[in-house]
Amino acid sequence: MSKKRVLSGIQPTHDSFHLGNYLGALKQWVELQHDHDAFYCVVDLHALTIETDPKVLQKRILLSAAQLIAIGVDPSKCTLFIQSHVPAHNQLAWVLECITGFGEAGRMTQFKDKSQKGGTDRTNVGLFTYPILQAADILLYQADFVPVGEDQRQHIELTRDLGQRFNSKFNEIFNIPQPQIIKSLAKINDLQDPTAKMSKSASSMAGVIELLDSPEVTLKKFKSSVTDDGKEVKFDEKSKPGISNLLTIHSALSGKSIQDLEGEFSGKGYGDFKAAVAEVVISKLEPIGKRTKELMDDQGELIRILNKGAARANEVATATLKAVYSAIGLV
Ligand code: ATP
Ligand code: LTN
């Protein structure tokens, strides 16, 4: 039986990914590539919705690809590419925009949140059509599954709606994908504000563990993490959000169950526990930082890898686009 296809993407909006991206999404990318036909892309066109200095953007695109390889996304096992290297993404997005309702796009919560924060004058149209470009990313590859965090569920629903709408209006071209949101997948919160999710757009990075942080910085961030009254290392998200978040992080990286960790640290203080979590995190992140640096120091090799990915992605994407153009009556 042929392997199921997965597709996912991540925006190059920051120099470093953070622990929430890694544990909530990227770790799953690595696992899925072994028994799936996986397509992973750095969605640089999506990142244009946020104004960025061109030099900074260029660096972030390469850094994102390098970090993906460093965490274990293996270009010999999957197709790793940069979205803008495959023109069919924009071409299909336009076709999909023409079958998307204005109100339908306006109901996307990510758009509503971001546009409310920025106000109409600072909100660009790209932010509005963002989910439709995302739908094109997915439908072009005939993906079966889209591994993403819970926050992306609505965008995958829109993708399914648009795919189904196209299929019934024109021709059965698109495979209709399923979101792959694994419930047990860790949701990681900010170390300084453990009731809010760890996010790249947090106002301060003090509570955000970046994959490329030095061991010293990581240790400092854990040591100064906000914990709760009391002394017990116990999982209780309501009354002990800080400790619960640290337990989640330790468990996700060490593979030990929360229950076992509670036992291991019973009678020990918060200080010892924080140091232990930091150690687990540092031992995971240190090699990722080293490998990322090696790849950034040899950009020729990195670009060669990405060109190869783009060639394979273009093959699949162009075939879908051709079928779409023909189905809608373009000559
Ligand atoms: P922003 O805050 O700018 O929206 P972000 O930090 O939330 O950015 P995204 O680029 O939106 O990061 O997310 C990339 C992937 O990582 C998504 O699949 C998302 O669900 C997942 N993710 C992001 N933050 C977390 C988190 N704190 N815990 C678990 N998963 C997360
Ligand atoms: N919107 C997503 C990033 C993204 C994506 C995709 C995810 C763009 N295109 C295609 C999965 C499939 C985000 O913000 N995490």
C-alpha cells in the first residue's frame, strides 16, 4: 500500500523556533517522515504578512530550514522546501480566492485577532487571504493529513471546505485532507506567564525558550521561571500552572510520565526541579544549535538541499495545478 501523504508548513517569522513550536508541532514532523510521504515547507510567502527587513527575512528563511534539518527533518526521507520556490502555491491560491466568500474569509479567528490588534490601517490584505494561500499549500500536494497545532484547526476546516467546493463545482481534483491534531501533544506555556501559550510574539522573551538559545540563557530562563505557592512538584493546571508547565516540558522531552516525575521529585524543592528541567532541555537543544550553525556556515550545501526539495515539490504541485486550470476552463 502506498504511504499516506502529509504536508505542513511553518513561518520564518523569527530567528529561532521555540520549545512550543518544537514540542507542539515540529517533533511530530520528524516522527511522521518515517512512515509517510511527507512534504514540509518554510512558508516564506505567509511571513510577508508581517513587514520585515529583506536581509532579516532572508536570514530567517535559511535559519528556519537549517533548524528543521537540525531537529531531525531529513531531506532524504521527506520533501523539504521553501514555499516561494514553487510558484503554483500563488497560482492555486488565486483560483481558490475566487471560490471563497468574503464573509467566510472574514470569520477566520486568526485574521480577526491579528487585524483587531493592528487596526484596519495596519492590517494588510495578505493577512485576510492568508488562510486561502494555506489551503493552496495543502491541496496542491493532495495531502491526506496536516499535522498542526490546535490553533490551526479552523484553517484546515476552510481548506477542506474549499477543496470540497472545488471538487463538486468542477471536477474531483483534490484529495480532502484531515487535520492531524494529536490531543496528547504538548501545549507549552510561557515560563513567565504560565497561563499563556509560549509564543514568538510574546512581549518579552524571558519566558520563551528558543531552540537557538545558549545553554546559559536556557538555564537562566528556567531558573527564573514563575512557579506557584507551595513546595510540591504536582501537576495541577489550575492551582499550579507554572509547575504543571515545567512537568509537561520535562515529560515531553524525557519521555517519563508526569506521574513518575511527581514521584521522582517528591520532597525536593522547586529549585532542584527547575534545574532538572533545564538540564533535560539543554541536552536536547545543544546539538540542535550546533547543527544549525554548521548548516548556516555552509549555505551552499543548504541551498542545494532546498533546491532538490523544490524540484520534487514542483513536480507534484505543477501536476495538480494543470488539472485545476483545465477543470475550470482555462485554455
Ligand atoms: P505567533 O505567536 O506569532 O502566532 P507562534 O509562536 O504561535 O507564533 P506559529 O508559527 O503560529 O507560532 O506556530 C507554528 C506551529 O507551532 C503551529 O502548528 C502551532 O500550533 C505550534 N505552536 C506554537 N506555539 C505553541 C505552543 N506554545 N505549544 C504548542 N504548540 C505550539
Ligand atoms: N498558518 C500556519 C502555517 C502554515 C501551514 C501551511 C501549516 C502555512 N501553510 C500549510 C500547515 C499546512 C501557522 O501559522 N502555523
